[in-house]
Amino acid sequence: MYFRHIEAATGKGGAGSSAELTRRQFLKFTTLAGSGLTLGLLLPGCGPRPGAGASAAAGPLAMPFVRIAPDNTVTVICKHVEAGQGVWTGLPAIVAEELDASWEQMRVESAPAQVPLYRNLAFDPLGATAQLTGGSTATANSWQQLRAAGATARAMLVAAAATEWGVPAGEIKVSQSVVAHSGTGRKATFGELAGSAAKQPVPARVKLKDPGTFSIIGNEKLPRLDARAKSTGKQQFAIDVMLPGMMSAVVMRPPRFGGKVSSFDATRAKAVPGVVDVVQIPRGVAVVARDMWSAKKGRETLSVTWDESAAEKRGTTELLKEYRTLAHGKEALTVIQAGDADAALAHAARRVEAEFEFPYLAHAPMEPLTAVARLSPHKCEIWAGCQFQTADQAAAAAAVGLKPEQVSINTLAAGGTFGRRATPDSDYISEVASIAKATGGKYPVRLIWTREDDITGGRYRPLNYHRITAAIGKDGKVALRQRVVGQSILIGTPFAPLMVKNGIDPTAVGGNAAEQYDLADVHISWSQPQVGVPVLWWRSVENTHMAFSKEVIIDELAQIAGKDPVEFRLSLLGKHPRHAGALRLAAAQAGWDRPFATGKGRGRGVAVHESFGSVVAQVAEVTVSGNKIRVDRVVCAVDCGIAVTPDVVRAQMQSGIGYGLSAALYGKITLTDGHVDQSNFHQYQVLRINDMPRQIEVYIVPSTNSPSGVGEPGLPPIAPAVANAVRAATGVRLRTLPFDLAAARGAKT
Amino acid sequence: MSIKLTVNGETRELDIDPDMPLLWAIRDHLQLTGTKFGCGMALCGACTVHIDGKATRSCVTPVSAVQGRQVTTIEGLSTPAGRAVQGSWIGLDVPQCGYCQSGQIMSAAALLAANPGPSDADIDSAMAGNICRCATYVRIRSAIHQAAQQLSAGGRPAQG
């Protein structure tokens, strides 16, 4: 998730500024760190004893975001979940840079759930104090915080060496984790100095490096810290947690959204060997067994009667019909209006009118939702790939009847999330805590959602319907009117009071054409249908659909104008230099100015979009054979500010392209009479290796801006770039996702 | 019922349902958690293990069917192809979330054992049963090619 209007507050300070962490701020951090982590650091008058060597003060230098151990390892305490996006590499890189550490000594561990210390600073402008990973904000909000953390630790190591060696701190150099004084020839490792560094006063100010001197940040060859564990089966995910006496649980949930348990008969389930308990929880009925297989078998025999009086019983066919009516109706909220779009469109000679359909989409992370809970009278421990620790802690506490501070959250690597593990009501965490409570804490319990639970479980990218009318007026200016029809993600959640302004949910309509192009006459409006299907942010959120209709329509306008699609876009990007820069780079690397051999179903298309503070442009080359679309090559240019770990940036662009192509070619959740039609990967198809483009090239726009989003922005341009390429190849307009070329050909005639 | 399983060269006797998929026996009863659950229907490949050297989806293979056969999981992967694949996986930073990668590596190791010089099309065909939602597919292709080259050069894998 991401909230466009907080962008201005996240990391726009410029990388070159020598931001300083004041002593006051540092004390605030350290005081809150608690549990002995930092107390030694702050005790007054605890400087090293005169004449004492490093060994006399052996111990760690422990601070909220970095810990240097006597064994010379440097551990970065990561407040964000690693779900593949690379924070376990990128955040340590920031610390290592300012610390002048060597990469080999870097380690990483998850922070406990603790606000305000580990809150996501990107949400401060909203007044939200939340520890969460979302909106592609992890690097952006940690940038200055972790640079300061690294620089502070470095300064304390230097101060310790200066004191022990009796030399001026200014004469001490640090390189590759060695602290050295050339005059006396003395040197020491971080590990040797850590204990005495911990007794140094915390510097009132630290100076950050000139980005021109960075050697770790921006290093093309920096290996991921988690690659080995993830290539040997050793990486621990929540599903791998094994506690003594632990039981496995699955939950039977209502077959329709909004249903409730009326009654249930557990007789047969309890007779299944291995089943130990069957308990009702607020969201369904849990079957608990000695292993997953027995729990699943038990659930298959469970008989539940559901109260569906408040359940959603419509199917997507009916919903789309209602959405279409709303798209043509008068009732809507104005999102943005400039000039007079109606008048401009009325007088235009040639108009483009188009309607777009976007289905519900499941996130389908490879690790299905899983969490482990261990409950004792005064404590509840949770293990999960938590994406929203603050909410998870509160939800678990509420479920078991403890205070949030009595719930400890162990954030493990998440086997993908794409937004799914951050739910305002912490659905699966709440479930596992409820099961622990209902079974009296007799044993630790691990809840696993099966793939069927995941695909049918809701929290989808909202179904959307867009209606657009656009034209180029006599003066050459573009006029555009767009109605967006789609459920709100935020309304009804605790985020609504903070983020929904004048009734408009920015996660429904952000990234629109009025924001991203220079348009003279524009009117964007939104209708919010009331539907009982739970929806959620899905990798790149509203940009998944807003970028598509925008970039397809702009392309069609270019065609009307008889202009090249890149040149036409550039003519509308005068006030958007970063868009223009990324677009030019992608076009140049793709050889856009050279003739492209069409025929034999070949075509190429382009799209550009800003999301999460970053701009991504992509050129897609496709081959259409019959009704099959094959994407041969994608050239991607990204402006994400300073690329902290360029290889991770490239990986995330590849990932966004693949995840976006999955939705473009296959992704679709439908409902019939309120029942989800798909259940597993045979019906909810996702991109496989044979559909991944053979060639993906990623180019990073050189930048001195602070880092912006990377995990999501690679996704929005791919579907429209491919649709535009298919239109170039075949003349067929793809306006419904996932692409169905046969149906679109039919619609064309 | 007592089931005798030989996993990574070690034979264990387990008192479990003979219909239990090998996946859950390995994970819940042998505590070998490198093999992952992804779909339960042999649709995603996260649970891939080797049975007598052949890549097999453990989520649909009942334990009764593998008695007397050699099961290898990611923890026990030690063939030259397996080590080369793991080395190139680490060297090229293939994993993102990493959850599917045990299955990817087991499939890739079996592919290289059968076909030491696969083309892109061979790779796509052999690996199409393994889903990666992070879409690390471009690097998976590169890593398999790199491991193949390393094996054909007779070189020792850098790591593994």
C-alpha cells in the first residue's frame, strides 16, 4: 500500500544534505529501545578506565538499529519484513556505508514490534504511528534514519579508539571495518572496540557521508545477505517454525463473504486420527491436530451450518453490470477537475471513448498465510511473516485478552506478500491467536491457510470499471474525462480518518492522468459501489488499474494525432521531468528511434507511470500468434532516486514485470452467487517460466535524489505497454484484463 | 500404521497414515522444513523432492508409495548438478522471497542430471511446473545455464 499524498514527506530532503541525528533524538530512540539493549550505552560516567585495552571492555555496542558484537559481526535490526523485496540487503547496505564496515561482516535480524521506535516514518505526516512494511517505503523512510545510525556507531568506535590510543579522533581512519591511526600504527577491529565504544558518550551530531564517496551504496556487485539461506532450504519461514508440542490448525471459513457460523457438528472430525480439538473462533471453526495432514482431513469431515443472512450473494457478472450503470450514471465524487473537460470534449472532432474492466485478483504469495502462536497466562508469542506488526500485535492482544505489550511478535521472512500480509484487522494473526485462546494455551499452535483458503479467502485487488472519453482539441490540447468505479480499500478501516479526504480514497483513484500528464481540461470522478467482497492493496494498489487505462488511452490519442507514442507523451510531460527522463532512457535503450520490423504478429508498445515516488517506463516487444500473446523483450528504465542496491532494483523491476504480466495474461477471480469460482493454481493461473520474457533489460536513471519506491513501481507500466504493443501488431484494442484476444477481436468487429 | 521412509540416506520408521503425502511426513514428522507447501495439488512445484533421483511433487505422493525408495530433499542435495545449481543460484542472487526456491533447485538439479546442456526452451519446459510469484524466472534461466557450463567445464562449483 502507499499513500500518494504523503510522498512529499518521505525522503525528499536530498541525499546530499548532511542530515544529523541530534542527541535528543538519539536518546529518544535509545530510551525506548528498552530491555537492556542500550542502557549501558547511556549510563553517565562510564567511560573506559584509563589505560584499559580493548579486551578489558569486551562487549557489544548495542543500539536500536545496529549491534556490533565482539566477534566483529555487525547486525542491522530491520524494522521491515523481508518478503523478497530485498530489505535484508538494502537496509544493511545503508548502515554499512556510513559505518565503513566490510560487507562480509554484515548480518540482519528482525526488530520486535515496538512503536514509536520502529514505526514507519513515512506515515508520520498522517499522524499514524505504525510499524508496517508497505507502499514501497522501506528504504525511503529508513534512509536518513539508518545513515545516522551507521554514522553514530562509527563515531563512537572512533571515539573509543581515540581514547584508548590517546590520539585525536580526527586522525583516525576507518575502512573495511578496521579502525586505524597511521601516526602510531595502531589498529583495531570493530569487534575489539565495540565494548569500549558502548561506553562513549553518544555524539550530539554526526556528519553523513558525501554521496559521491559511497562505495557500498550503489555497488553493483553487492550480494544479497539471504541468498545462501534461500538456496539451501535453510531460510526459516513461519511455516517452518517447530515448537515443542506444537499442533497444526486449519480453519473452515464461511463459503460466502459475510457469512457466520450458526452451528457445527465436530463428531466426525474429532474421530479422525490425530485431531485433538475442534473449536469455534470468530472467523470460523478451527480443527487442531498433531500434523497438517490430520487437520486437513479433520476439516473435510466437519459439518458447519452457516448464517448467511448478511452474506454477499452477488456474482461478478451482476457486479459488473452494476458497475457499468454507475460508470454511466451521474452520482460520483469529483477526484480532480481542471479546465472544462465536458466543453472541450463536446467540441472535439475526434474522440476516443473506452470502457475498461479489471477483475478481482488474489495475491497468492507462495507461502500461504501462516502463523504460530504460543499462549501463557500473561504472554502471547506470535511467529509470522508480519507485514503490519502494530496491527498484528493489537489484534492478537484483543483475541487473547492481553495488553498489546504482552504480545511479542517474531517477524520471520515472508514467503511473498504483495500486500496480503498487511491487513488492518490482521485476519490470520487474529485467527491463530483466537485458536490459542480457544484451546486454552494447552499447546503452541500453527495455523496454515491451504492454497484453497488463500484463493477463496478474499482481500482481493478490487474489481474496477473505468469509462474514459478523451480527445485532442483544436488547440492541440488533450481533454480527458474518466469515471472510476471500484470499491474503497480504506473506508471502514482505521486508516480512513487519516487518509480519506472529502470522501475520496486515494488508493482507489491515485495515479490518474491528471496527476501524471499536463492536461488542460480534465475531470476524474469516482463511484464507490457497496460490495461485501473484502478488498485490499495488491502490489502497486490503484496503479494496477489506473496506469493501464491512462497509458492505453494516451497511446490511442497519439494514434489519432498521428504522432509517435513516445513523442506524444513527451509533449505532455513538460511539468514531469522525471517521467520524461525515464521514458527517454527506455526508448533509447529499446532502439525506439530505429525502425521496428512489424509483420508476423510483431509489435512494440510503451508506457510510463509514476508510483511510490518512482517513475518507471517500459517498452514491450510482443509476438502475437493466433490469439496467443508472447512478450519477447521488455526494456525498463527506472528513476528511484539513489539506487541503494542496484541489483536488487533490477530484480524488483523483473519481479514487477512478471507479477504484472501474470495479471495481464491470466489473473482473474470471479464469483457466482457469492461463491468464488477459483480454488487453486489450475483455475487461478499465474505466470510460469515459459511466459516470462526471454529478455528483460533494466536501466537505472542516475539520480542524486533520496531513494524512493522499488518493490511496486515496476508493475504498473507492463500491462499497458503490452496492450499497446498488441494493438500495434494487430489493431486490436485490449481493454479488459486479463487479455482475451479472441474476445477483443470479436468486440472490434 | 508404521511406515519406513528413507530420506537423505537415513531410514526412519514413522507411525503415520499411509495416505499422508510425503510432504507432510517430511515436514511435520521429520522436521525437514526446506521442502515447502504451496498448493497441495502438484500445481506449483514448491514441494519438489527427488525420488530415486527423479523430481517428484511430494504433496501428492503418499508415503506408502515411497517405502523402499530413496528420497532426497534440499537438505540432502549433494549431487554435482545439485551443488552447481545451488552455487549459481547464490552467485546470481536468484532468490527473492525464497519460498519456492527449494523446489526450483530440486527441479533444476534433476533437469541438469538428465540434460547437461539445456536450451532456453528445455529449461522452460522442465521448469514450467515450478511457480515463482516473485517471477525470478529470468535469473533461474541464467543460473541453470551457468550451472550447466560449470558442470561441462568440469569445474568445481564455487559454493553450494
